[in-house]
Amino acid sequence: MAAALDIFVKLKHMKRSILHSLAVCFAGMCVWVMNLPRAAAQSAPVHFTTRVQSHTVDLNQPFQVQFVLENARHISAFTPPAFKGFQVLQNFQSQQTSIINGQVSSSYTVTYVLQPVRAGKFTIDGATATVDGATVHSNPVTIEVAPGLASSSNAGGGSTASTPQLPVPAAPGFTPPDEDESDWSQFPGLIRSGEDPMDVIRKNVFVKVNVDKTDVYQGEQIVATYKLYTRLQTTSDVVKVPAFSGFSTHDIDLPNPPQATTEIVDGKRYKVFTIRKTILFPLQTGNLQLDPVEIDNRVRLYILNKSSRHVRHGDPLEEFLKDPFHFNPFDDPFFDDPFGGGSGLTYRDFDYHLTSNPVTIHVKPLPEEGKPENFTGAVGHFTVTATVDKDNLSTDDAGTLKLTISGEGNLQMISSPTVNFPGSFDTYDPKIEDHFQKNSIPFSGSRTFEYVFMPHAAGDYTIPAIRFAYFDPQAKAYKQVETTPIVLHVTMGNRTASSPVDFSQQQILPDQLAPIHLSPLLWLHHNFSLWQQWWYWLLLVLPLIGVWLWMRQQRRLAWLRADEALWKNKQANKIARKRLERAGELLRQRQEKAFYQETSQALWGYLSYKCNIPFAELSREKLKHTLLQQSVPPEQVDALFQLLDHCEQALYAPAASSGDMEQVYQQALQWISSLESQLTRS
């Protein structure tokens, strides 16, 4: 009995030992499997790179630079570069971790939004980080900054719709709260479970066109403002600006880059960017439409993923699955944010295209009732003044009248008023000078018309009051303003209107106009006869002589071309000397082989034409025989062949000196000249 009990106790202890061994093995296998991602992450190399959206940007275009650390476990320090030539508008950080097929990958990104401060080519140095105790550097990048677009005033009736406006910088929106905070209800950029991201963007990002009035008179001022409203982190680019067809426009200068303001819309706080602000003046009546603006946006939305390590459920297997050294694999610091931010918050960027609603402006015609005869289209509120540079002048002087129209309204469309100068005054078209207050609303300033006049007779004269009519849209009536009359006293100068003028002796001052020559022209005398003048017959004969000379030359050329041998004989010297001129250029450039080749071809070509021997049949024996028949001395023939041999040897022999080349060039010229004179005499 005791033996049986002893056997039972031993079997029970053996079973417990086996179960304990199995549990230890199973726990060890679980720890090994769960540490596979950690081992994979430890073996993955660390990459530190610098990324940019584009290597070419506009001067007025903000852009992003990203410093990306991949597979970094412990990041203890990060130092950005100096960003020379750029202004830092904004910076933010993000982290992503993924496990795919047991492979763990992580990335930590630091993003800077930069604004160029001047055009040129700049190099952004790499950033520096300390990873696992080692210092790593990212790559430098080169950015080329092109000059930006400047807004301009358009008085001709519309702006160009194909020219995009300046890009809007990254809107910081409203930053998300910390992960440990429990109140996420007020954060608009969070995607909640089952929520459509596009619906979130539509509710929190929109563009709006504000006009101060939609029912106006023709020529009355309108202010149109285009604004981007956002509650999200957004980077926007205006890809199409409205075409203001039927309007004269004047753009208001805006800060560059656009500055954000805050507005409350339907109880919600928005960041607002003014994209464009333009003063419009309708040029025609009817219903005119302001075309929509189009904006491309990159919107960032956040997703909250609470990590399991933040919540403890008291799992009864927890103690069983804990490894023998009390190490929980999910407490590895690899799964933490390297800068302590946590890994539960991730984000996604979405592309979103915005288009504003078109706006219709109803333009009424100006009333016909009460319209003054001197009305020229001015709409607004104006005053007028007139001054002269001097009110005492002589008939030798020129005077200047300046008429200035000041006020608020369509100053760009005002034409010159009528000035009733005395009948004995010469006047000229006015010069226009504008002084507009560029960013004033309403549009204001002045336009000055400068008239130059010259009196011809002495006396006292009065320039009557100059009247200017305009339409006041607030009073809905036409109004008249006028200047005070201007009195001028004119004295007789050194010259009278009937006295002759000696143009050779008179000195014209810089500010005076040249006097008019009043004597009659020669061919207007009653006793003048054109056919009695010798130069008249000469002008008739000269064209006939020219035609006869041209026909004679053409006949001579035709006769020479009919006799090919004679024509070549005549042209031989001219062609040879042209080739020797090219050889002279090669001599000055010290191009040895080309020089000897050109000289040799000049000599052979001259002999072929002069001796009437086809180039393909040209040989030394035939050439020598022909030259001797034409009474060329034998020693001159021998000198020719020595010169040709020297040229051919120089093409294949070692380089000759510049003195030899100069001697060959002079010998070729002398030989051709000598032979030409001998053959001409014979």
C-alpha cells in the first residue's frame, strides 16, 4: 500500500514537472515570436534624408522641406540647418509606424514651411540628428528661386484668367490637442469612426467672394474680395483667377505671403486668408458675372489610435505570457515617439479642389435726364482746379495750363475736358499725368492735363472758366464743378507775325518752339518752269544710262559663258586669289595642314582654268608641255613644280616653321602674278 502511494506521488510530481516545462517552453516561444519585429527593426539600417516638393520655386511661393528619419530607435537630438536665404513660416513634426508581414518600419518627419526672401540659387544644408548615440546627417538640397509675379493695375477691361495668383502659405489651422487630453470634441481636424474625410473637409474649408454691392451704375466702383476660410491644416495654391470681363480693374496690394486673420462664421472660428482684393469699374450695362476662383488644397486630417499599452484589462494570462525576466515585449521603447509624443496620433493628407460661386453684378445705365453736354463719363465725386505757369508773357513765349481733377471714382476713365483758349492762341494736345493712391478704398487720387499754348498777338486775354461734369451715384444726379477764369497779359515780342524770319541767325531756346517758315516754296512761283531746269533732264537721262550699262554687262557675261575656255581663263586669277586669301587666314591661325592644302588647291585650280585642262586630266607632263608652248620660261616652270612638291610634302612631313609657311605663301602669290602678266602679254 505504501509502495503504491509512493508511486502515485512520484507520478503526480512528474506530471507537474512536465506541465511546468511545457508552460515555460510555450512562454519562451511566444516571447521569441513577439520579439521578431524588434529584432527586425534592430537590423534595419537608419536612413536620414532631406526631401523637397520641388527644386524650383517662385519667389512668392512658400514650400515644404522635410527631414525624414527612418528606422531610428532612440533619437536624443535634432538640429535643423540655418536656412540661409529663406524665412521659416512654420514647422511641425509627425511619426508613422507600421508592421507588415512581421517587418516593422518607422519614420519620424520634421517639416519646415519656408518662404524665399530673394531670387537666386541656394543650397539648404542637411540636418543633424543623434540616433542611438551616433550622429547622422541628411543630404543637402539645392533650390532655385525664380522671380515672382507682381500684381498690376488693369485699366483696359479685365485681367487675364490664365495667370495664377500667388500661392497661399500652409495654414496652421487649429493644432490637435495632446493624446492624453480627453476633450477632442472641439478639434475639427479629427476623423471619427465612420466619418467621410471629404465631408469633414467640406464643412471646414471653403472659399468665398465678398462684394460691397451688386446693383450699381455704369462706372460706379465695386470692391471684390476673395477669401479662403479654413479650420484645418491646409496648403493651398490658386490655380485660376477670375476674368473680369467688362470691367476696368485695379488690384489692391496684399501682404506677401498672405497673412491669416480670424473670423467667426456660424459660431465657428476660422483662419481667413485674403487671396485677392480688386476695385472694379463696370464698362458696360447689363448683368456682368465675376468668374469663380479655383484653388487646389492639400488638407491634413488626424486619426486617433489609442495604443494598448495605455489601457490595462487585468488579463489572467498576462502573468503567464510574461517572459521569465519580467519583460513585456509591448513596453519596448521602440514603439514610443522618439520625442515623447506617443504613437496614437497619425494623419493623412487629402487633395481637395475648391471653386467659389460666381457672382452676378447688375449694371444700370446712367440716366439720360439732366445729362450735361460736357459730360465725358466720370462717375464719383470730384473737384477741379486750373493754374498757369505765368500770366504775363510775350508773343515769343509758350505758356502751360495745368488742369487737375481730384476726387474718388473712376479717375482712370476721365478724358480731357474742353478748354476754350482765345482764337489767336496756338494749342496742342494735352499731356496726362496721374497720381493715384494705389491702396485707397474708395479709389482716389488725381489726374492732371497739361496744355501748352502760344499767343500770336499782344493784348489782355481771358481763359473762361473750365467746367467739368460728373455723375454722383450716391445722389443719383449729375453735378458740375468749374475753375475760376484765368486772365493773361501778352506783350509784343521781338518778332511780329508779318516780319520775315532769318532761320540761319535765330537761336531757339530749349523751351521754345521753332517759328514757322512763311515764305512761299520755290516751285510755287508763277514764273517757275520745271522743264527749263538742267537737273530735271539729268534725272530723266540717268535711268536710261543705267539700263544700257546693265544690258551691256549682261551681254558680255553671256558671251563669256558661251566660250567656257575663255570664261575660265578670265576667272582663273580671281578664283586663285580668293583661295589664297583663305590660305592667308589659315597662316595667321597657324593651321599648317589646312594652309598647305588650300595653297596647293589654289595653284592646281589656277593652272586647270588657265591652261584649259580639265582637273581630272591634269598631270605634270601635260601641264609642263602646255606652259612651255605658251612661252613660259623653263626655270619658272621648274619653280612651280618645286612649290607644288613642297606643299605636298608638308601635308605628310613633320611640322614646318611659320617662316616656311610665310615663304610658301609669298612664292604662290608671286608665281601667279608673274604667270598672269606673261600670258597676258603673249
